[in-house]
Amino acid sequence: MTRLRRIGRRALTAWPLAAVVVAVAAGGLLALATYRADHDLSAGTIRLSVEPLHAGALDIYVPLVDWGARFDAVLLPARLRIEARTVDAAVVERVAGGRVDVAEIRAQARDAVASYIRTLIPIVAAAALAAGALVAFALRGASRFHVRALLATAAGATLVLVAAVALLLPPRGDLQNPDFYANGSQIPVALQATQRATESAEAISQDLDQQLLELAKLISVPAERGPARTLPRLTVASDLHNNLLAMPALRRAASGRPLLFAGDLGTSGFPLESKLLREVVSAGDPFVFVSGNHDSDTSVRDLARAGAIVLSERGRIEADGSRGDVVVPVDGVRVAGYSDPFERRRADGYRARGEPEVTGAMQQRFTRWLLPLLGQVDVVMVHSPALAEDALDRLGGEPPAQPLILVVGHTHEQELRLAGGAVVVNAGTIGGGGAGNFHENQPFGLAALTYQRRPFEALAVDLVRINPRDGSANAERKVLDPVIGDG
């Protein structure tokens, strides 16, 4: 205890040194947050700035279209922001038309960033040292430390801070997998940017040159901001929970493409609810559905009659109630689905059968159903991800020879992960948790899968989140490993 007391007393007497270090950090952070610099490029003027105390990232933002791309490329806990202040329309139009070397503009931007950081470092050093020295002189005579010791502490802390900025702020590595974002009415711009950046399999890697090219197209050719058609895409959603307010966003995202919906269109499965939700079928071309624990045998029959492709483990549910093929072709993709074991029944009065807890027996039944389909199916839809855990464990020991995508829902949490040699995609909740749950402020969530046909290969997944309160959104792209499924 005596030793601990001595250590405690020493720590208390060292408070002037701590105060100097805090002052150095405050002065440096203030300089980081306030210093901005404009640089002229051939395509316009950019403004560079830093937002300290954020997740490390490189932000490219264009106010003209209220659209940005964020790259995980900065090790310092700060965002290095590049904002387009002015745009030379003639140059941007030539870039969009492929008549200007995008790499040249990229090199100009890189030089501007380097120049900005070289200027920023002495400014941070001066501000940090000045703040530390000011506190050191203010504390002279107020502690047992001589002013020279306090100034030395300020100099040392400043050196550490400057070294961190110089080494950790410059963007590093390949600029891939950007997080797209937009606000309010500009949500379509962010979504279209992810679509336009998939015009070829080579572009899927999301090199910064490609991002600059697509941004130029968005700025210079507003009338042509339609989605790219070269590579096919599937829209993925689930858990609408009767929230028809989300229908416009769902229609816009699907935009005439196939829509895979992994369950929970409604909340109770009552016939009235089915009639209200039948309009969702027209959101996709086609609309492909598998039931969740809030759907019913009545609602799935109504959807089939309305023209939806309703899948189950025993085959596609036809309009007359009969069963068709288990594996159904959808725009070059072989799709199968597994009905939720907690699907509600008309015979039971549409009552929920308790909180749906998936049992080991249910998981084993799913595994026995899935394994014979391997090699014959590209995408498997099931509402509850827990049902597939046993199958994914089995596949972990012996991955499938061909790519397999597992589309799930239920948790209301977006997720993209590789498990058991399969890619698991959970788009979140397109209904924000349901019309009665806005107080939870859950984002509207959906996903888009870009792929190639013959042979099937999943290339990338865009996870889109829309804030229901202010309309802000972002769309994060994850490029998938091309060797998935090669064993």
C-alpha cells in the first residue's frame, strides 16, 4: 500500500506535465480542424481540410451533386476531405467522354494533397507548441517543475503529434470499396453512382480513376444518370413489416430489375394485410419471395396469384396452390428458397407461435435440404440466418465447388460475411423495423448484388442505408473475392 501511495503522489505532482501535453494536443487539433487550403486543378478548384477525431478516411465530396465517396485509406483518427469548390464544365465533359487522361487529374489531386499536408505539418507544430508553451509559462512557479522541463515536455509532445500527422494522415493503399453517401433528394445520385460504376467487370474493383470518371459523368451529363446495364444486378430486401412508406425507395432501388425479398412483408399475415401488400409485386421484375415468421400461408398464396415467384423448400408455389420446381431461373441466376418454419397459418387464426427460436432439428432439416442442391443453385433465400448455421458449419469443412450466395433477413441488421464458403447477405429492414417502430430510428436498408452470368460469379454487394428522419443515405460497396467457391 505504501508503494501505491508513493506512485499516487508522484502522479498527482506530475499534473503540470499532463496539462502541457493536453494543451499541445488541443492546439494541434485546433490547427487540424481550422486550416483549409484551395488548390487549382485542370478540372476545377478543390478545397482540402481535415476533420479530426473521426474514423480514418479519405472523403471526396462534390456539393454540386451533393454526392461523396469515402475510402478507408487514412490511419490517423481523422477524415482528410477533398471538396470540389468549382468545376470547369468543359474539362469535366471531356473527362466523362474519355477525352482526358483521368490519371493526370488524379496525379494533380495527389500533388495537391501532398502540398496541403506539407503546409499543414508546420502549422500544427506551431499551434501545438504555442499552446504548450503558453501553459508552461502559466504554470511556472505553480509546481515543482522548472519552466525548462515544462517547455521540453511541450516540445516532445509536439514532436510526437507532428510525427503522427506526417506518417498517418497521408492516404495509403489501394482506394477500393468506397462508402457512397448523399443527402435528401440526392439519394438517387448515390445509388446511380454505384450502378454506373459497374459498366464492366474490370470496373468492379473501384479504382479511384473509375470513381473520378463516374463522378464526371454525374456532373456533366445529368440527363444520362440512368443505371448501367452491362452487368446484371439483383436488388435484395426483407422485413418491410407493412410499412408502405418505404415502397417508393424500394421501387427506385429495384428499378425494373429482379427483387429478392427474404420474408416479413407484413406483421400478422391477415388477408387484409395481404391485399395491401400485393402492390409490392410490381416493384421487381420479377419479384422473388420466401416467407418469414410474420407472413402466412394466405399471404404467400396471394402473392403467387399476383404474379410473384414464391419459393419454398418443396418448390415454387403456383397461383393454384400447386408446387413447381425447387430451383427457379431468375435473370441468369438459379434461385431456391426455404419457407420459414414459423410461417403463420390460417387454420391457427394467424397466431404467432411464440418468439421464433430456431432449434437444432430445424437447422438439420435445412442442411439436409440444401446439400443435394449444391452445384445446382447460385442463390438460396431463407428468412432466418439461424436456420443456416448448421449448413454453413458443414460447408466450412468442405466448401462448395461453385459460388453460393445466401440471402437472409429477420435480424434487421445489415450484414455481409463469408461463412462456410458461402457469401451471406442481409440487407437489413427495408421498412425501418415497421411503421410502428419509427421511434427506434432504424434505417431503411437494402442491398444490390452485381454479378456475371455463365458461369455465375458474384462480383460486389452494395449495402444501402437510408435515414427515415432526414432522408440522408449512404451506399457502401464491398467487392467480393473472385475465388469464392473455387474450393
